[in-house]
Amino acid sequence: MLTPVEIEALRLSLYVATIATIASLPFAIALAYALARRRFPGHALLNAFVHMPLVLPPVVVGYFLLLMFGARGPIGHWLDATLGIRLIFTLKGAALASAVMSFPLMVRAIRLAIEAVDPGLEEAAQTLGARPVDTFRSVTLPLMLPGILSGAVVAFAAGLGEFGATITFVSNIEGETRTLPLAIFTATQTPGGEAVAGRLVAIAFGLAIAMLLASEALARRVERVIGRGPER
Amino acid sequence: MRADASPTRIDVALRRQLGAFRLDVAFAVPGGVTALFGPSGAGKTSIAHAIAGILAPSSGHVRIDGVTMFDGARGIDVPAHARGIGYVFQDARLFPHLTVERNLRFGLERSRGRPHYAAFAPVVELLALGPLLARRPRALSGGERQRVALGRALLGQPRLLILDEPLASLDEGRKGEILPYLTSLRDAYAVPMVYVSHTIDEVVRLATHVVLVAEGRVVATGPVHEIFSRADLRAHTGRRFEASSIVDATVVAHRPEWMLTEVALGDATLTVPAFEAAPGTRLRLRIRAREVALAHSEPVDSSIGGRLSGRIAEIVLRDGPYAEVLVDVGGASVWALVTRYSVDRMALAVGMPIWCLVKTVALDNRLVSPAPPG
């Protein structure tokens, strides 16, 4: 069975990916909607900004996180002083790094889903008396559910594997920020750690396959619920 | 002020540039069913969208029953969700994630504040939607989808119902299935309707008024009989061989032994192939001009079942060998398409008494329908 070190790494990774996914989902939906359906000044700029983590080296993203959310960074200082939240060298910080890194993937998937929703259905909802928020809640949102789901799955998977920004921003602290990929990295750097690394890699494999199967099953179910999949 | 028997209920003036296409229309019509009739690309759907509030005109106004929905000069633009104007789209646009029943209730649940005149059960019954309620839209046929869309829009308790070519996406057989539903909906509920179409059959069967649209402009507005009888509008209302007269007649009696129905048109009697309707029912007949012949005396020894005596009101010489003769037959006007040679040979002249001859078989059930009320 799993050793305490392996369980700890797995637990931290799952925690980081879960928090990162849940916390960034509402922002990703709002941003994806704005990018897909609204035209406003700065549209292209915002789009480029959202995609930055995808094109920058993760270490650079981690560096910027240090600058902004570090103990003396403007946001990090404010969070610590007013809310008592410390992000640097903590698990919450690891979640933030994961969220930032996987955010563009999530926004992209959700945006594609919104663009696939026929605006004619939204028009129909309006002629039936639905206000814009009502239209979004009762028509657009349910129809983009598959996109939200796939966005969340991709972000969760990316969150599990985040390495560069995490190690730069929150370091590699055993029991605090040593997630699965960091634990594998540590093992490979330790003399005689090949066996440990191998077991951790096997865990990562098993996790990936389990997630893939679960997301497929969930996607089929959602498709059926929103009336796209085969009738039972 | 004089009391008007049919006050204006839909008052529309719209201007909008759409790429190279310029929309500039104005019309005012009473309730009933108003057809926006014209060729594809004439701007009919743009007009319908502007009335519903899903396309913003650059100027003009939209008033329904005296309520201003849009007024460019006064800066009024009521959003679509607050207009209370139901819309049946050409492609149905049912919500795929909801069952038929939830689709039907979508507008109903959002219709607070307006008088409720269409209850769920009667609408389901009228449109025969009962067996479909638990299904999803993707499991419906094209015709079923349009029936659900119709019910959904009606259950939103609209003050105006717009039907935008609701039959255009259906094949001929399905159209024939849906038309009777449209007729019974029109007769069961008093909601004014705007019916967008480029098919003369549908317009004649359903509409009370016609707004003739071409190239982004209104060519003419008036009652169906009038618009389709006017020779000067022929270019817009149909090709030469489609020229028709629209007349309303009353069912007098049925002749089941011959499978015929007798109808009264003014003082005269016509026979049509058996049409199921109680005596006294008003029917609308579309008589094709090319199916009408003229004679100086009543041809009592002929097979022709429809013999209408009248006077020539107008003679219009057409291109080629053709001429159209308008005959006033006591309360109705009937066009006859004959040759110019016949006009000359028979020495036809305006004011002359004449017999109009209509073969019974020319009035098949596709050309006979219940007349709109009022």
C-alpha cells in the first residue's frame, strides 16, 4: 500500500487542484462569457492577458506571483495585513499558482462552449419574457455545461501536475507544498530515490486514468441531461 | 370623432440600413392576422425582428394596441423580454435541454403582469401536444417542433404573436398538417398575429390583411381580397398564371350523394368538392383567374357547376396573348384570364353583363379554407 509520504503528496495535489478549480471556475465563466458574447474596448488586450500563463515560462509566472503576492508584494501585503492570509510558502499559495496556470485552459474550453450555444435560443428566451440574467441562468448556462465540465477537468488535471510556478512561488516544503510532481522531482534528486519516484509516477498514472474515465462518464451524463446525447 | 369598426392595433414605421440593404417601411393594420407577404430577401424577417425587439431600427416607431414599444424620436426602446410579443421562429428554436412541457411552460412562467387568456390544458389540447409532453425536442419531427413552438409562444400570453415563416422548413405534407392547427389557433384566440410568408396559399388561408413588402419597402397594405385582386399589384402578388381572386362564401348545404358542398356567393350558388363545415360557415375561396371562363349567356347545357352572373368592371390587356377581365358578381369580384382574341371576338366592354364560369373541380380543398372571423 501507499507510504505516508506518498499519501501526503497525493493529498496535497488533490487539495491544490480542487481548490484551484473551484475557486477559478466562476471567474473563468464570467470572463469566457464576456470574451465570447460582448464587444468592448480592450477586448483583445484582455484576451491576450488571460492567455499569458499559457505562453510564458511557468517560472516567470511564479516570479510574478512572488512579486505581487509575496510578503512585501502589494496584494500579498494587503492580504496578510487585513485578512491574515499568507500565500507565500503555503498550500493556499500552491492553489493560487495552479489556478493561474490553468486559468487560460479553463477559459478557452468554456468560451468554446458558449460560442457553440445558438444565440437564437437566447433570443427566443427573451421573446418569452426572460430577462438577460434569467436567459443566462435558464438557457445559456445549462447548454454550456459540457464546456464548463471539460474546462474544469482540464484545469484540474493541469492543477495536479503544476510544477514550475508552484516551486518558484511556494517552494518545495514537505507536508506543506510538496505536491505529487514536486515529490517526484525531489525523489529523483535524492540518491537511491528511483524506487520512490517510480511508485509516485505510478500513482500519477493511476490518477490520470481514473480522472479520464470519470470525466467521460460525467460528460455522457451531462450531454443526456441537456438533450444532446442519445435518448435512453 | 367617428367610431372605427376596426381600429388600428399594429402601427409600425421602421428605418434601418443593413449592409447594402435599406429597410424603410410603414404600415398600420387592425387586429386579426396580418400577413407580411413578399419574396425572400424583401426584408420581412427584419421587420418582424424589429417589432419583437431583437433588431433595433435606427428610427421609426412600433406601437401595439396603443402601447409604444419603440420610438426613435422619443428615445423609447422597450427590451424584447418586456414587450410581451410572442415569436414563432422558422427553425422553432426549442430549448434542447428542456422537455416539451418545460418548453411550453417557459413563457407561461414569465408572463406575470399580463392578462392570461391561454391556459395550459386547452393549448395542449388544441395543438395535440399531450403525447409529446415528456419528450425532448430532439426526439420530435419538424412538424411537431413547430407545434410546440406555437404553443410555447401562445402560452407566453403575448399581446401580439409573430409567426415567421413557421412552415418554411417543412415539406409539403407537413405543411398541410400544420395549417389546420394555425387556422384553429387563429379562430380560438383573439390575439392579433403577424404572419410572415412568401407563400400565397398560406396567406390566403390565414390572413385578414396583407402588407405587401418588396425590396425593403411596403408596396401596398389592405384586406386580403383587395390586395390579391388588384391588377396593378400582380407583379408582387403572383405570376400571370397564379393570378387569383379571393372571395368569401357561405356554406349552404351538403350534397353527400355527390360529395359536393354548395356555397353562396352573393346571390349565386357555387359547388365545391365536399368541405367539412356546418351550413352558415364562412369559407374563403381562391379562384384562379385561368380557371374562369366567360360567356354571354348562361351555358345551361354545359358541365360547369359554377355559373355567376355579373358585370365587367375592368379589362386589363397583358403581355402576350392574354387579357384579364374583372367581373363584379354581386358583392364579390372575380378575375378571368382569357385571350385578347376572346375579348375582341366577344366584343367585351366595361359595364357589359357577363357570365363567369368556374369549374367545380378547379376549387379543390387546397383552395378552400375557413374564412378568418370578422
